[in-house]
Amino acid sequence: MLMEFPSTQQLNLFRKERVVSFYRYVLVDDPAGFREELLRQFTAWQILGRIYIAREGINAQISVPEPYVADFIAFVRRHPLLGEEVLLNWAVEQHGISFQKLKIKLRPRIVADGIDDPEFMFSRKGIYLDAQGFNELTDRSETIVVDMRNHYEYEVGHFERALQVPADTFREQLPLTVEMLKGYEHRPIVMYCTGGIRCEKASAWLLHNGFKEVYHLRGGIIEYVRQVREKGLPNKFHGKNFVFDGRMGERVTDEVIGRCYQCGRPSDRQVNCRNDACHMLIIQCEDCARRYEGCCSEACREVVHLPAEQQKLIRRLAARMQPAFCNARVRRQQSLMANLKDMVQRGR
């Protein structure tokens, strides 16, 4: 009788882990060598997650098995490219499996920024704020609070009085932020993001563009929530904090500030459209999930019922024709999918 061994995914169900994110802007002379070192050590500790390495530094979101947490922390603290300066952002909530494998990739930048100005120095950054400093500064009426996350992150949770920068990528947000804040160069500006990596570079970009008083929240929303809970501080973040792993979000308050894309009722349930040619991330309530069978529109619901070969052709065509994302992409995507479905069916 043949024995059936559990798959990696099945073994992961019994895994007790802690999710942590960290980054550091630091000159990496040998990115490939650094990658091999981390791959070797983290594989030995059964660490899973996603890590980007570039000459400008490292950006990581990983899950560490509980028996290796102390070893991992000691490794980070003594490593010459990481060290005591690295803030380890441990997840506020932990449920389910966050990652299925370990991916360590070399990139031109740890966050794609589109900056090609040779005089820009990301080391000249804004002033760090902890949770108490953030609360005190944002209590002042003249302070401008800027959310440097994507629109789908902002929609389910954000800080009080936070300004949304309506773009889908960080590279689009940077010039748009400068444009939006023109005339306020001498006002105090506080920037924040999920874990700190985007707002840190954004603060340096504003200073490079002539802004005088720029701050950013150290450790982002994740560290802010940890500090307000630990120290009993007033919490200025409302809703859910979107995170880039299998959990999709960490609940910060019980408020539901998002709206279902399809019916408009309060919801912060975020899912990817079931149609693989679309796969758009949307807010969808349970009722609409049943009505549209996990799809973002009637057009996508019809696509998932087409024969497999037609679905495959639509995926190929959609990959060439995807529109820009942003909030308006919902309607554009629905129109695109309807047109592709009709085109493919007419060509039978």
C-alpha cells in the first residue's frame, strides 16, 4: 500500500508563524550575493514571503515560524546591511497562512518610483514621527496629512483628515503629490503608508522639490497601531489596514468605511475578480459575491461560464489591452471585458 505524504500546503496548515515586514534604504554593493545569503539562511529557517533587493536597499514581507523568531531577530540585528536601525513591523493580527513560498527577487529599486533625477538623494528624508508625535502634529489645523498608498488601500481604512493621492502606482503618486501640494510648501506635511517604505522616499522627494517641513510616520500604520495599543494613546486610524499578503487586511477598528463596488452598501471585504482575465481587486459584499459568483461584473460572470479555450483567448487579449487602474478602472474594465467576450464569441 502506497503512503500518501502531505503536501507543502497541507503542512502549512499546522504551521505557527509570525508575520513581519521590514525595509532599509542602504547601499548594497553586491545585491546578488546578499540575495544568496538570505535565501540560504531563510530557507533553513523555513521562512516564507516576498523580498525585494536592489542597490538602494531591501524590502521584505515574510512569515517566520515561531521556533526561529529569536534566531531571525538576532540575524537582523547583527547583519551589516540591516542592524539596529531596521524596524521590525510585526503583524497586528495573525490568522491563516500569509505566504506559500519564499521569493527573493533582484530589482532596480525596492519601490518603483520613476525618479530619474541624478541630484535626488533619498538619504535626505523627512523627520520620523512615532504615534504620539503623529497625533500631536496632526491635531494642528495647519498640518496636511497625506496617504501615500494605493486607492484600494485607502478605501477600507485611513487616518482622520488624510488626503488621498488618486493614482494607482507610487511612481504616479510622487509627481502628483508635488502638484497637489503646490502653494503649501511652508505648511507642515505628514506622510504615511502601510509600513513606512513609501512615505520615507516620498518625504525625501517633497524636500527635493522645495517643501520645507516634511514628516513621515516611522513604521507606517502597522507600527502606529502597535504603539497606540501598547501605550493607550488615542487612535486616529479608522477601518482596516490593507496588507500585501494572504490575510489582505488587519482590522484596526470595527468601523466599515468602504463601499461595495456593485451595490454601494458598507463593506470592506476585498477580493480579486474570479475571472482570471480580469482579476481586479474590488470591495464586494457577501450578497454581491453570490449574485455575481465572485466576479466584478455581469460581463466577467459570463466570461467564467465560457468554454475553457475562449477564456484562454480572452486572457491573452486582455493582457495586451489592460487599462490603467485607478478608481475609474472598474467601469473601464467592465466595458473591456464585455467587448472581449463579444469579440471572441463572434469569432467562433
